[in-house]
Amino acid sequence: MKKNILVVDDSALMRRVICDIINSEGTFQAVDVCRDGLEAYEKLKTRKYDGVVLDVNMPRMDGLELLDKLQQEKIKATVIMVSTVTTKDAEVTILAMERGAVDFVTKPTNVIEAKGEDFKKRLIAVLSAVLNTERYRAESRMGAAPKPAIPARPVARKPLAAGRTGNKLVALACSTGGPKALQSVIPYLPANLDAPMVLVQHMPAGFTKSMADRLNEVSPIRVKEAEDGDVLQKGAVYIAPGGRHMEVRKYPDGSHRIKLNDMPAIGGLRPCANITYDSLRQSGYDEIVCVVLTGMGADGTNGILSLAKSKPLHVIAQDAASCVVYGMPKAIAETGLVDEVVSLNDVAKTITKNVGVK
């Protein structure tokens, strides 16, 4: 049976384009549309949809106000935002994920882009990944979902060295569902965390700055969008800027600094977590705590596998039950490298337990 998607946008053209995209995919159907949040609220009060594609800016009731209303009245809906890349819309989109939206897709700036393959692929990919994970969770509850395959042989990994100083780094990767998931992790890390954190979230340029600023507002730990040359400091989180890859370089004075680069996207991803993990092979850290949260695909897995040969690791993966998309955590779990699989609400305390406080 096809998944029923509600489309909410004040532009008649965008409603038609989005409906055409959804209806072109055999898995979904978009039967109902709404011109604003108020119409959508009335529909969601009486009817259940498998997913809602929601615009940010609309008259009468915008996307943010609708999410507030749904939260207040405990109306459950799987909401994916469609947002332009303006600074204002990026800020609102980050707030929308605090208020229940599971992820977002960037909105085309013109009709040609709207009808192009890129927007279609991104929208269908996010819808498919989110709804497939919901099905996986439902099957898991009934005992019907397959568990991640465990490799026959353990993966070779570098043991902890004698005489180490306890100098650690946290390297976190996430994708679809990540902006929402990070709100359950970063604000719960202590300001005196005894390690720096580098974080790769797949997002367009502009959104990472809004996300970093918002997380910094609500977190005791310091959070910033990484800049070229930033010296890594304990008790701080450095988020890879959208549209650029992030590496960590060791300098002769013993410090570690951020190095950004503009190499082509890898598998459509820039930033790519594999590049960040690969760069850590030459770092001076005694141990690296790798954290993999919700996301499509397998970014981070190859980088962590390679890193395990040269650095002692402790690998933490988010469990399927709390993922918006159980892709990246599943991929790393299947390598046999994962030391702990934890619920999203336990990720922050698991990180803190492994690196300590200063």
C-alpha cells in the first residue's frame, strides 16, 4: 500500500511540483494539499498521514507555528521541512527541528530547479529513508526485522599504547535526522568535557552556521562552526561548515588545528565524514571516541575502519529505535568495530563517561 503524504505550501506551483514528484514514485502518493499551516492543522486533527512535507514561510500559520500547535495538542506527524537557504529560513528550519520536524530538504530557487532531477532525488531520498526506518522499527518491535550482520572475523584494530597521556578527541558523524538528534546530545555535554569534539553533519552552507549558533545558545559546552586554522580546545565542539570538507592537522607545537578544503564532493557529500576520520590517522591523540548517529548511507564507516588500524578507538553507535534513519549507525555496526550501541538520550552521557571531565 502506498504511503500517504500531505503537502503544505503556499505556492500553487510548488504544491504541484512536489505532488508530481511524490506521485511519480510508486511508494508514495500525495492526495491532499494545503495552502498554509492552518489548513494543515485542520487536516492533521482528523486524519493520519505517513509523512508531511511542510514549507517554512506561509500566511496565516507558518511551518513553525504549525509544529508548535501539533506539539501542544500532542498530534503526531512525521514532518520534513522544505526550506530556502536564506539565513532567516535556515534559522527557522533549525528551530523547526527543535519542535518536532525530523529533517529538511532545501527548496529550489526557481521553476527549472524545482522540476530538476536534483530536487526530486533529494526529496524522495529523505522520504524513503525516514519512512523505511519507521517500518524497520515497527518490524523490530514485532521481532521481524533483521539485526545488523556481525562479521565472521573481528576487525583488526590498534590497541591502547602503554604510557599514553589520556589525550582524547571525539569525532561525531551524522546525516538525515542529525540536526534534530544533535539537540539531544550537544546540550547535555558538560562545559568541562576533557576533549574537543569535531562534528560532521551533512548540511548545505548556511545551515551549519545557524545550527552551531543555536546549539551554542542552549549548551553549556562551546559550539561553533569550524573555521580554517581553529586550534582544537577541550570543552568545545567544531562543526564542519556546509559545502567544505574538514580535516584535523597536527602542528609542530603539539596543537591540533582545523584545515578546511574545497575538494569535490565524495558520493555527493561535502562535508564528508570519511575525510575527517582519515585525517585523524596522523593526529597526536592517544584515543579517538568515534560517534555515529542517524543518517542515510554509510559515510564515516570507511574512515573509521582505516583509522582503527593506526589509532585506538572507542566506537559508539546510535540504536535503530531512536534513529530517524538507521543507515550510518547500521553500516558501522556491521563492521564489528562498535563498542557500545546506545539510545539517543544516552549518547551524551556515554561520550562523557569515555572522555571524562577536566
